[in-house]
Amino acid sequence: MKPSLLSIVATALLSGMAVAQNDPGLPRLPSPVIVAKSLAEKLVKLKEGKLIPHVLNPEKAIDHFLLYFSAGWSPNCKKFTPALVKFYHDAKAAGANFEIVFVSLDDTEQEMQQYMADHKMPWPALRFEALDELDFVQQAAGQGVPCLAALDARGLILAHSYRQRKKYIGVEGPLGEFAKLIGTPKLMTSGPAEAKSSDKEVEPQ
């Protein structure tokens, strides 16, 4: 009997998760975390120029999350964000089950809000003051920006912009892995604008 398409896809996803679990280069959280529950009441979204509370849809479990560590002072972030916005719209239009969460490394909430408005970010963001409240988000961060961390619903990091937490590999590779995880690898055929280096959080440009 030939395996069904669904079983093939499921096997591929499970294999990818197993590889990620055994990949010493990826960061690891010290313990599992239910990402959606941990983010509850800690998200905001830009609407009509204002940040308002955002609630994840309780009727639909989200399979994968992409944490986007970024800042408006970073030239590399401002170069990459438009490509990520396009990816988000295209992947949502394709029916992919995921969410991107912006984690701001801006200096103030006002700068965070302006950055979101300038680039018309369609995804929710972690409340500016909430970063200190979520250990798992801090542990998933890299040393600089832009940085992507792809997580499953229980906090397993499946792709990341840093290897061994020190070597920066950029954003295109992790985004490509994320596209595969959510079933939209064809969106990466043209490739987004790549950030060749990171801007250190402590050295705004």
C-alpha cells in the first residue's frame, strides 16, 4: 500500500523536528513551554496608528511561531523587514498555520510603534515592557538583530539565526526552514533580502 500524502508530510515534519532536537547548534530552552499560553495578554498590534491589545485566536491552535527580534535603529532590520512582511502576507494567503511575533529591541515604546507603523507590520508584537517577563523569549534571542527564532507550539527551537549562540548565519536560512515547516517552501524560491551581518543590540546604528 502506498503511503498517503498526509502521512508523507507528517513523517517529513517529524523527521525535521527530530533533526532539530539533535542539532547541537540550535539554542535550547531549559524546559518545554506552551508558547500561545505564555504569550497570552502580552501581545499588542498596531491599529489606526495605535498599539492595542491583541489576543491569539482561541479557536485555532497555532502550530509554529517565528520570533522576530528587530529594531528600527538597525539598518539590516529595516532592509529585511519589507521582505518578511511580503512573506507573511503570501504565507497567510496560502493558508499556512503560523504566527510571527515582533520582539522589539528599540530604545523606547514610541520608537517601537513608529517602526511598526513605518513598515506596516501585519503581525502582533510583544508588549514593549513584557520582554523582561518572559524567560523563554529572552533565551531564544541572539546577540544582535535581525534575528529569527522558529519555534513549535511547545517551544522547541527548530531554526535560528545563530549557531552555538555565537555564529550569525543571517535570516534567509532560518526563514527558509520556517517556510518548509509551515508547508510553503515555494515562497522562498526568489529569496528575501538577506542581512549579511547583524547589528549588535548594544551598538545601535
